[in-house]
Amino acid sequence: QVQLVESGGGLVQAGGSLRLSCAASGRTFSTYATAWFRQAPGKEREFVAGINWGSSRTYGADSVKGRFIISGDNAKNTVYLQMNSLKPEDTAVYYCAARDSYTVTIPLGISEYDYWGQGTQVTVSS
């Protein structure tokens, strides 16, 4: 089992920045990929950015490229999402997800992740 706890959400004005953290505990050595998803009111949960621990590759959705950066700290079992130039449309609950089955890619689908955090609210005011 892997437990994930997100933190760092809050209220920020458009153009501002936030850094989200996802701290993992439990069987963290079995994690092959970690990703951030988000879900806005009335919308489906969507992939934001992910990291593959084997290759250290990262990938971000088109909607956040050039603004959001995902990074990981193996020693701290923590993944970060640095969010810059925030827009009102970035308002959502942000979730951290982890996959414990082998992959060389960064899966984009919700069903491809095994563990989820409780989420942290990010609100961007205009």
C-alpha cells in the first residue's frame, strides 16, 4: 500500500504561483510513476503532469506546458508541482496519483493509477 498526502493548495490571483507537494509513505519503492490530476466542478478528472521514476522523464498536458513543472525528490518520497502564471481555468481540486505496476511511460489515464490522495483545492481568482 502507498499513502499519498497532498498539500500546498490555496487561493491565488491570476498570474500568481503555487507549489503543490505530494508526500508518499508505505511501499514507495514499488512506485513506477506518479502524476498530478485535477478536477474542476462539473468536469471530469484530467491528467496534468507526470513523472516516470525509472527514466526520470516528465510530461505535462498541453494546457499547462510552459507554466507547470513536475519534479520529484526520491530521498523525501515527495513529488512537487510548481504552478506558474496561473489562470482562473486552473481552478480545481488537484490530486496526486501513484502507479505500482511496471511501466516505461507516463500513463495519462485515471484507471492506470493505483493510489490516490485526498486532493488539495486550488482557486485562481481573476
